[in-house]
Amino acid sequence: MALIQTSLQQCPAAAAFSQFLPSSSSHSSTRFSVKFAVSCFSASSPVTIVNGNVDMKSAERNEIRLGLPSKGRMATDTLDLLKDCQLSVRQLNPRQYVADIPQLSNVEVWFQRPKDIVRKLVSGDLDLGIVGLDTVSEFGQGNEDLILVHDELAYGDCRLSLAIPKYGIFEKINSVKELAQMPQWTAEKPLRVATGFTYLGPKFLKENGLQHVAFSTADGALEAAPAMGIADAIVDLVSSGITLKENNLKEIEGGVLLESQAVLVASKKSLLERKGLLDITHEILERFEAHLRALGQFTVVANMRGSSAEEVAERILSQPSLAGLQGPTVSPVFRKIDGRVKADYYAIVICVPKKQIYKSVQQLRAIGGSGVLVSPLTYIFDEETPRWRQLLSKLGL
Ligand SMILES: Nc1ncnc2c1ncn2[C@@H]1O[C@H](COP(=O)(O)OP(=O)(O)OP(=O)(O)O)[C@@H](O)[C@H]1O
Ligand SMILES: O=P(O)(O)OC[C@H]1O[C@H](OP(=O)(O)OP(=O)(O)O)[C@H](O)[C@@H]1O
Ligand SMILES: [Mg+2]
């Protein structure tokens, strides 16, 4: 067997290519091997070519790696979330797959396809990633090394659902149970299901008692498969439901496999072993939590006549929608009345859920509030985020 070695520095083609290969890390058990034609060789290098295969044994890395979606609808929303948390990603060139976040030193951002982010977390080539929960579940396949650090990033909402035609033999079928009981499905003529979710789809149907099922897979426009006669049912993502409707398909009772939204996911091994990763994860988590908590709230400032701060506070707390996050802030507004400095007005500040804003303003007015100012909140930093405690406990720390 011919062994030829070459150095990345001496071979620009190999150096350029190598950035797309997973590096071996402290817990990557597999060594990555790829067909690669190299035209420059030298005798002193970490790259081994065995019969045309390159075996990468790159050095241990010190950088923390965050994987972000390089394409699809998650890509821009993810960058927007980070920007809203003052963590702007700096990408010198849109065709470059590596970037950084100036506020987080020692963090490399790698743009990857969502499924590859999950695969690379499992292989140890990424430490953190942001993708949809559907992708984590499908490509993580229950791997215990994947830990959800934040499971509700409030975008990319969709559900993974089983859908069947509204017409023909399915017209009166409205639940998975009824679908499973249809006499039509036999070993010779199984229910044909088209899905891109080849792990979650079969698992779900098996768990739901469907014995005779045949799966086919496609990368997109699955909703066309029943009308084309290729499949009887599909398992695909649904958000508004418009695509299903336009293709004469329906969801059925018990047919939701998974509710999904964007999540922050980490490799457990990396969290335990990679220097600095826990601190960075804590910082990202705190920034996300502070931003996401604030998203749903308004700050409300109003003036209220009263005899004392306590008396004003009591009036506010008598109203169900005015409790605020930890109770109202009530501050005296001092005025000079008849030559004496007195407080007969109080300024009150409360946080109010956006959905309750009008009800809250009505309640404020009802108890004597005037000059009500409402403004958006940017961040709400709590003493400690419950998710951080949960993460530490999942890590056994
Ligand atoms: N209709 C949808 N509405 C909201 N979020 C969705 C929808 N479809 C998918 N998603 C979420 O966005 C993620 C990325 O989906 P998207 O279709 O943009 O990219 P992709 O599936 O990687 O690309 P492609 O569909 O072109 O193969 C999904 O894994 C899911 O979490
Ligand atoms: O319920 P809706 O809001 O109609 O969204 C559902 C559609 O969105 C996704 O497709 P996407 O737009 O990603 O196209 P694709 O089929 O090429 O993946 C998904 O695969 C559905 O087809
Ligand atoms: Mg898609």
C-alpha cells in the first residue's frame, strides 16, 4: 500500500479544501476519509493519502464552534435573532462559510445546512448550533450527546404532520386510528407514505399501530405525491397549512409528530470538555432569554393621584392585569404646593404582556391613571435564567 504524505501549508488546494472537512476533536471517534486528487506532495505533513483517500488528522482545536443555517428560511431569522441580542455575525464575504461574532471572542461561526449542523454536533466538529427542533429530532435520532440549551427561540414555528387526501377512500378518515384500521393496507398493498423524515416518519407510524407501510422519499414538494399517485399519505412540515389545502390534503387527529421551532442545541461532551464553552453558552443563553422575555412585554408608565405610595400600589394590585413582573414600581412625583414640597401624584412603572396591553390601559384608567405611556422593552435580565440551571443539571454539574 502506497503512503504519500503532504503538508497543507505547501498545498493550497488541500488547505482550501480542508476547511470544509470535519476536524478530529477530543471526542470525534471517526477519522474522516475522502476521495481527493492532490497534485502537490511533500514528505512532512499531517495529511495521509492512502490509495487516493485523504485521511485528515488535523490538530486539536481551541476555538469554540457555532453552526448556523447557511440557507433556507432559518438563515436570515437566525442572524436577526443574534443581531437583536447584540451578537452580530461578521461575514466578510457571503460565499465564505466561516464568520465571527466580535462580541464573543474565540467563537467561530460556521454556516452549514441545518442537517449538517446536527451531524457535526454529533461528530464533535461543532459545539453549538441553531436549527429547527424537527432537524435535531430527525438527524440527531435521539442521540444523548445533543442537549437543548434553549428550546423556544420563537421563530421557525411549524409542525411535522401526517397528511392524507380529503377525497376518495380517505374522505371519512379523520384520525390516525381510523387510518390504521382501514382494511386496504396489507403486506402486498401497504400504505404508501412520502416523506423527507425517514427516521421520525417510520418510527411514528410504527408506534401508532400501522403495520403495513412503505416509505418513499423526496426533497421537496411532497404535497404533490398523492395527486400524482406516488403516495397515499405524506409526512411533512406544516406551518400555515396553505400548501396542504391547495393540494387537497388534510391533517388528522393524532397525526402531529412534532411541534417545532428554532432551538439552541449543544454537544454535551463539548460542554463538559471544551474550555470556555460553558461560559460562552451561558452568555448566549442569557442574551437570548433577556431578548425573548422582553419581546412579549411593554413598559407602561403612568401618573396616578394618591395619598401614599402604598395606597397607590394597593389600587394597582387590585387589578388583575397590572401586577407587572415583580409588582409595580411606584415613585412620588414632588411638586411645590402652597410653598411646600409635596407628593400628591405618583409615577408608576409596570411591565405588561403585549397581548394584554389594551385591557391593562383600561384598568389603569379605571383606578385613576393618566398620561399613560407605552414603550417596547429591549431586554429583561433576570437574576438567573431557569434554563441555565436546567442545563447544569442535565450536565450533572
Ligand atoms: N413552512 C414552514 N414554516 C416555518 N418553518 C418552517 C417551514 N418549513 C420548514 N420550516 C423550518 O425551517 C427549517 C428549514 O426549512 P427550509 O425549507 O427553509 O430549509 P431546508 O428544508 O433546509 O431546505 P429545502 O426545503 O430547500 O431542502 C425546517 O427544518 C423547519 O424547522
Ligand atoms: O403550511 P405551509 O405554510 O404552506 O408550509 C408548508 C410547506 O413549507 C415547507 O416547504 P418549503 O417552502 O420549504 O418548500 P420545499 O418543499 O421545497 O422544502 C414544507 O415542506 C411544506 O411544503
Ligand atoms: Mg423546505
